[in-house]
Amino acid sequence: MADQPHGNPSGYVTVEIYDQVYHLSGQDPDHIRALAARVDAKMRAVSAHGRTVDSLRLAVLAALNMADELSQAGIADAQPGHARAASLRGLLDEVLEEDLKTGS
């Protein structure tokens, strides 16, 4: 997982998820790094237990797995989680849009 130094003047945090580099922005770079590490770990766990090598399919399966974990923990239905989920959806949309632009 790649790290940028604290106080990055560009406002972006560089992370690596499943061997892909992403430049993300947010209010808490350490939190973004921690989330990226969890996503990377989940994708690798899904990959180890499956036969797919397509990173997009792995990402979707990992997201479904994480959503199921949250749902079972009762967190997914918590009202404060809705704003956080919307924020994360926005980050995901940005990453996917950038991937479409770069052809990744």
C-alpha cells in the first residue's frame, strides 16, 4: 500500500488497492489509507477464494461482502451511516470515472 507524506500540498492521498494506484482526497488522509487497506485486504481475500481475475468483478464481490458484514452487524441501517455511505459512494464514483478516462 503506497503512502503520501502527511501534509500533502496537492490535497490528495495516494493509495494502492489490488495493485492499482488511486489518488483520493478527503478530510482525513489516515482514515482514507485505513479504508484503502481494508478494501485491498478484502479484494485479496475474495481473490484467494475464487477463480475470477477480473479486478472489477473482485471489487464488486468485495463490496458485496463488506456490505453484508455491515448489514449483519446492524450498521448498514443506522441513520448516521447514510451520510457516510453517500460520501463513500461519491469517492467510488470519482475513482470509476477516472478509470474510464484513463482506460484502466
